[in-house]
Amino acid sequence: MRRFVTAAAFVLALGLAVSAQTADEIIAKYVAKIGGMEKVQAVKTLRQTGKFIGGGGFEARLIDEFRRPNVQRNEFIFQGMTGVSAFDGKTGWKIEPWGGKKDAESLSEDELKSYMDGDFDESLINYKQKNIKVEYLGKDVFEGSDVVKLRATLPSGTVKTYFLDTDYYVPIKIEVTRMVRGAEVESETIVGDYKEVGGVFFPFSYESGPKGSANKSKVVYDKIEVNVPLDDVRFARPSVHSPPTSKP
């Protein structure tokens, strides 16, 4: 019996090792295709400018800024008003002027968790250093393209499933499962229009919404800049009545 258990344990361990190795090989191809680890890590800051397209033709301008390792600022400009949300790596704040509000307020617990689950790079890159568990889920087909699937489980419990095409090994779809107000919420994002900026390929198009729903919003960037100066003040909570600015 002991010999059988030992053999079974060996087979199981071997299977896990093969899966881990396969996942690492896929990630290595992904990193190589977008420019290589050296160029990816050389990008310290990022500014993305574009537009948000919602249902019924609703549009707004966007300015998204990122700084390593996980500092973010997002601006949403609509009808002359600028909404802002920001995260300095530990705490976050937002200004939502739509209802006449002018002052910054703290992010909700769920909003803060969403930012904390974020990353300057995708979760697959250097996942071991981030204490993220990655598993190879096998092959599939998405919208006529052959894909391989990787599941990344973050320390928070949030799960991201990546669909990487087998031609370029870049993500073309990402499914996310996270807890929101005590309930499991599933969403999906279709990623595309990769272009080279500063030696690294970035997606310029994202289409997101609830998993399986045809009701999706779209973000299209017309400009991405790397290694732009981003001072701490861009992410710091403003003083009372200090208006947000969309000018970097």
C-alpha cells in the first residue's frame, strides 16, 4: 500500500510540475513577444489617453496614469467635468463631480480591493514574486482563434483566467472572478489592437462587461506614452475644494 501511495504521489507531483513548466513556457513566450523582460521592466511609468464608449453612444475622454509598482490615477472627463480616482499603493480616493460633489472622498472597500488587485504589468509577469499562483488549463478556441488558458489566483482570492492566442501568445481575453459586497462577480475583457511603444507592445483596445453579456463598454486609447514624469502630487489626495485637473 505504501508503495502505491508513494507512486501515486510521484505521478501527481510530476503532473503538477509539467503543468507549472508549461505555464512558465507560455509566459516566457508572451514576455518575449511583447518585447522581452528587460524592455518591459525598463518602463517605469505609463500614461494612456483615449476614450470610453458606453451604451447609446455615450462617450468620455480618459487619462490613465500608472507608476511602478502599483500606483494609479484615472481621469474620466465628460461634459466639462472631470472625475478622478487614484491609488498610491496603500490608500485611494476619488472625486465624482456628477452630483455636484467637489471634494475627494475615500474609495469604498470594493473599489480599493480592485486597485490592490491591479498591477503595473499583467499578473502573469513575474507572478512568483507577487505570490500569485498560475495554472495551465489547456487549449481552447475563442472567436475562431486557437488559445491556451492560464489561471492566475491572486493573494486576495481574485481569479484571472487568461486566453492567449497561439500565434503571438498575448492575452486576447481575460476573465475575472472576484468577491464584491460578499457576492461572487464574474466579468470579462476582450483585449486587442497591440502596438509598439518604447520597445514594448501594449493593447490599445479593451471591451469589458459582465461575463457572457452582450452589454459591454469599450476603451480605445489613441496615445500611450512611457516613462513620462509623474510626480507624487498626481496621486496624492487633494485638499478640500481643490479642483481636479486633467493636465499632467
